[in-house]
Amino acid sequence: MTSKPPRRRVSIVPRHGVSRVISKLGLGSRTQAAEWAREGRVRVNGRLVRDAEHPVRQGLDRIEIDGRETQSAERLVLMLNKPRGLVATTKDERGRATVYSCFADAALPWLAPVGRLDKASEGLLLFSNDPAWAARITDPSSGPPKTYHVQIDKLPGATLLADLERGAVSNGERLKARSARCLRSGEKNAWLEIVLDEGRNRQIRRLLEALDVSVLRLVRVAIGSLSLGALAKGQWRMLTQKEFDSL
């Protein structure tokens, strides 16, 4: 009786929409990739594809944009000292100035903000063309803590600092700081240092508002060990390999 040869394991490569795969390659956002498909600029295995959700197997199917076969882009990460008054989005439906105005004179590939800073906030904002890396940085379970300097409209006591760490409810959502301390005080206002483990929408502003405190200025000064340092307002630079590894 002859024994049967062992079955060979077949590796199944998952299929994803072509726009998602193009984004994962670091070549553009999913929205941009969908536009390219609608414009007739995308081919899969030689076939014109206009459907952004057309299923493809990354690494197996040949994807072309404007007749050129796609390859993974070199990973880029840069830091910007975001000025107040700019929105952190690629395109604003209301026509407001965006953070991309800071890169107007630079020949940069597609880069997306890693997390957000609202229009009234300023300071350290990362950009990358690697969506998977960006997701790890912004994930509360895997990402580094974020440090903010916040000017408030009153003098803080020990109770307020304890309440920030204990947390408060805003619109049914419990928000809290990892740590909070007073940096310096004036006659009527003060600067706090607040550290967050996560970055929910307008988290610090909502948390302080729930405690009857108004924010006068909000500046993100560090992400993990990466500090804003002496980078001037509106200026940007690439991260060093050491800085990237530290994140």
C-alpha cells in the first residue's frame, strides 16, 4: 500500500480594492487612487479598471498608473511645526487653508497627516506615506504618548490637576489625561503640561471644557521622545533614522 504524498499548503493572498492597495504602497491616498481609476489612469494586469473597489492581490497582480507599473514608495516621515489657523487635511470642502500650504515650495511625494491637530491648535504634526506605520503611531495600544502645553484661562489648583487625570465625561464619552502638571502661572492664567495616551477628537479642549476651563492656546510639543525642539513655526524637516526608530 503506497502512502499518499503530503498535501502542499497553498498560501492564499487576500484581495483588496485597487484604491486601497495603491494607498498601502504609499503612492497616494485612497481618495486620490479612486479618482485615478475613474479618470481611466489605472490598469490591473493590462486591463483598464475604473472601479476603485476592483479586487486585486498585492504583490501578485500587476498595477499600472499612467502606463507605469507601481512599486512600493520609499517610506518617508517628516515633522511640521503646524501654525494655528490651518486645517490638517489634504483638501478642505470649505476652502480653508490647509497644512499643505507649508509644503508649497517643496517637491514632495504624497504624504498624509499622522493623526490630527485641529485648526486652532499648533505644534508637532507628523506626515508619512506609510498608512500602516501611521496607524500604529495613532493606535492608543501601540502608539507613543503625546505631550501638550496648554494655556488655560484660570489658575489651576491640585483639584483640577487631579480631575484631569481622573477624567470627565463629555457628550457621553469619558476623557482623561495620562498626566497633568502646572508649568507656570501668571495673574489670571496658566500653562499646563498634559500628556495623552490617545488622541480622540478635540480631547483636551473637551476635557477641560467639561471641567469648566477654557483653552487659550494648545501646542503639541512632543510625540514619544520626538520633541518639537527649535523647529520654527510653519517649518518642516525629515526625521532622522534614530528619531524614526525611537517612535
